[in-house]
Amino acid sequence: MDIKTITAQLSVSPQITPAEVRDLAAAGFRSIICNRPDGEAADQPTFEEIETAAKAAGIEARYLPIVSGKVQDEDSDEFEHALLELPGPVFAYCRTGTRSATLWSLAQAKTMEPAAILAATKAAGYDMAGVVRRIVNGGKTPTDAADAAFDVVIVGGGAAGIAVASSLLSRKPGLDVAIIDPADIHYYQPGWTMVGGGVFDAETTAKTMGSLIPKGVHWLKSAVAAFEPKDNAVILDGCRVVKYNRLVVCPGLKLDWHGVDGLVETLGKNGVTSNYRYDLAPYTWELVRGLKKGRALFTQPPMPIKCAGAPQKALYLSANNWETMGVLKDIDVQFMNAGGVLFGVKDYVPALMNYIERYNADLNFFHNLVAVDGPAKTATFAVKKPDTDPETVTVEFDMMHVCPPQTAPDFIRVSPLADAGGWVDVDQSTLRHKEYDNVWSLGDVMNAPNAKTAAAARMQAPIVAENLVDDINGMSPTAIYNGYGSCPLTVERGKIVLAEFGYGGTLLPSFPKWLIDGTKPTRAAWILKEQILPPVYWKAMLRGKEWMAKPEKVSAS
């Protein structure tokens, strides 16, 4: 038997024999549902044979036969009732297990999120792509007609989505483009480090989404539930169907605050904060100003995360403020990093280490935050150092800045667009999907091995726009992405180490060394971050003005 567990209460499998029923009883199953009609194959035992063996083993059995490929809405209702009536755990089977998994998916659709259903069936080895619209529609069969259709549909209205929409229209003004995003507010997230350091006001990092959507672009204010790339369709919450000729996927990352036990309950109080949230960055600054002595923890989860330098930027700016206040000597600064290096590109490490030493901060590598007790002010870390046994350590704190674990959004991870790790699977040079050639992706959600930063999205948007328009014009992609990303590391108020690099850690400086030497802290890089980049973001990048971001072209052979 090949038993596939979907939930603790239901497992499914391909066809079983009467002799295997005793094994099911021994495994703890109390009920069997047969979803395969008798006589479907010559070598198939009848339900009566299975039922007889079940009675002998003390298991209840029920017959709910479904013709292959013809699961009706009423069938899933009947399956749901059976799950409620029969003693659990329940075992269901058909020829391969797919009908049973499908019935469960449709039965749960009234109460479970589509992504959770798709994740459970995917983990069990069953692909529910064929019934995804029904799952999104609460388990019922929707109409097959599209509610809207566009030349290009862009999923995500963040930095990447709006920038690529603007870049597309600058190249092909008549294009019929739609952006799908449920958010009312668009945030300049790179500014939150500066908010937490007392440099920016939080309000300067937010604008209404409606004020930023490019003129002529349709805004579909909804969440995406699922993708049907074989049918060129995006399924929205409520089972509305949006068709596209070409699709761009860039919804950003999911911040998994629930991935750390106790974190959600204590965020914004008990000295626990994070610059990764708009409403918490001001609390960071409040804590920094108020701390005169004690221990300050700064955490970094396993990669990938967006802006990998942000956890240590919070440390540097906080420590610099304590230095200015004259209290740094009384504060125990600890950097708790799940990784094994301070920064992934070694050329920038010497300058950063100078500041670690200057602020007398301790580096604790291979320390991953797993739990927080806010009232007790303790943080628990899983420590997995190379060549040593894993252990758990609990550390007291007076202030803690947390960078949460991060993943692709649920609706991406369970989609046909995702690779095994849950990221949108693209060619790292053209940013075109490896399987579906009318799909592109950029920003934090795709799987190219580059840094997940706004600067990377600024460079990627024109490349995706160029290659998509090439495709419309019947050409192969002509623009290539070299992995560029930038991380302005705010090491003290007034100075920044401007890390700029591409694939493989190759240094890709935008400025001559005499102006900005990125491997050293400079005032010029601070001016760039504080005064130049915000207006570039709002007035250039989001409006299709590709300042220092012209696509690199494929060399002619």
C-alpha cells in the first residue's frame, strides 16, 4: 500500500486489496471510503469484498463511487458528510487516490484557504490544478467565462509591479495592462531602516496605491487565489477569472511572523520591535532613545530574506545613537545571525567588521530565533554550528530587533509557477519562466540567486519590460540581467558602506571609485541614500524613468 497522509484525520491511496484491510486496522484507521466504482478494471476487487474484510477487522466501510474525471459538486458534499459521520481517522481510496484527494479538497473549500488545501494535497503527491477554480469558489463549479482580459497582467503593486508597468507603457504606450493588488497603501520599504534610526518620519515612506498606479493601467483591487498558466488565467478571491496574453509575477515576500513562537503576541511591546513593519519602525526609534543600559539583541533568520543587510543596519544605527548618547559602554549589543557570515560578499566585510568592533558588538553565528517570551524578556535560539551537536539557548534582553523568517507567499508556493523551494522558476538572465514562455517574474519572489532588494527590482523592471515587448514583437529576449543588487549599509549616521554586486558576488559599482568607494564608509553614499534615492524611487523608478537602469543587451554574435 502507498498511503498518503493529507491530514491527521484523512489518508488516501491507490486501490487496495482485501488482504491489506487488516494492515489498515493495525495502522489505526477506523473507517474506509471507496471512491472507485466496481468494474472499472478487470483486476479490481469489488467493494463488497473490501467491506467484508473491513467488518472482520472492525472497520466501518462506505461506498461513494465516482466516475474518473467526473467529480460533481454533490459528490464532495456527500464526501464531507461521510467524514463527519464516520469514526476517524479515515482512509479513502480509488484507482490512484486522486479522486479521493479531489473530493477532500472540494469538501474543505468552504472553510480552508485555497493555498492550505493545495499545500496539503501537493505534499501528499496530488496535483489539484484541474479543480483550482472550484476550490477557490468554495468547492462549487463556477462559470468558465473570464471576468476580464488584458494584454499583460501584473500580480503585485509593489516596487517591482508598478515599475514594470511604467516601463512597459514607456515602450508600448497602447498596451492594455492590469495590476492586481489588494493593498490601499504603497510603502517605500528601504526607508524603514532610517525611520528606526530616527532619520526619516514614517509618513514619508507611504503613499496611496491609487496615486501611484500609472495612468491607463487598470487596478484590480483583489487578492490572487491561484494561477492556471495552461489556460492563461489568474483566479482571484471570489473565483473571478482574469485572462492574460502575458503575465508578470511580482507580489513580494511573505513575512512569517508566526514562524517564531510567541513573536506575534509581543511585537510592539516588551521591548520587541522590527524595522520590517511600517507601524513598528517608529517603536524601534523609541526603544533606542529610551535604552540607557542592558542587552540589545538584533536577529537575522536563514536566507533568503529581503534586504539581507537590514538586520545589521538596525544594529549599526542603534549602536551609533547609543554612542552619541554616551551610553554604549553600558549596553551589551548582540547580533544573532542564523547564517555563518556577517555579509555574503566578502569585499565588504572588513569595513563592516570595523564597526562591529567599534560598537563592541558580539557576533553569534548559526543562532536562529525560534521563540520569544515578551513578558519575561527572553529569546530562544536554535544553535546549529558546523561539526557540533545542535542545541537551544535562551538569552535575556532589554530590547530586541527582530527580522522575521521569510518565504514566498502561499499562493505562489503551491502554484504551477513555483520550483521545489516555492519560488517562481525563471531563467536568471532573461527572468522569463522556464516552463511557461508567456510568464515573467521579478522582485523578491523569483528564484534567481540575487539579493532581494529594491535596487535589484529597479534594475529588473526594464529588463522584464524589454523582453516582454520583444516577445510581443515576435523576437527572442534581448535584455539580460546580471544579478545586480545594492545594499546601502548604514554603519553610522552620516556614513554608508554602499554594497553593489551581482551574481556570484561580482562587484558592480555604479559610481567611479573616486566618488564612492563602496568597500569603505562614505558620506557621499549617505547623501545618496538619504536625499537622492527616495525621490528617484517615487519620481523615476515608479514612473518608468530608468535612471542608471538601462537594460544590458545580448551581444550580437
